[in-house]
Amino acid sequence: MNYEPIGKGVLPMEELLQILIDASFDGWVNVELDGTPRAPRPPREAAAISRRALGELLGQRVAWRN
């Protein structure tokens, strides 16, 4: 089993994030990356995919920190 970027795996991310929104969750959402030699894509690429998907799902509710 591989780690997959948000939006590429099997979990219903839109529904899961909506549960957090409905519960007034005000914490962080962390994205875990597969940095092993077996990873299906480089970590930077996976992070970019996850960031893009979170931006699409959460819109203006995202507060990116660099």
C-alpha cells in the first residue's frame, strides 16, 4: 500500500473535511508523504498534489503557512 496525495486515494476527503468544518474544527490538517525509494512519486510532487486538492476542497478556509 502506498501513501497517496489528497484526492488520489480511497478516502472520501470532501466528506471528511466537511465533518471537521461542521464541528468547527480550528486545528491543522497534516499531509503525510512517502519518502521511501518505493514511493510512486517524489515527495515534492505529492505535496503539490495534496496542496492543490486541499485548496480546491476548502477554498478560502485555507490559511497556508510557508
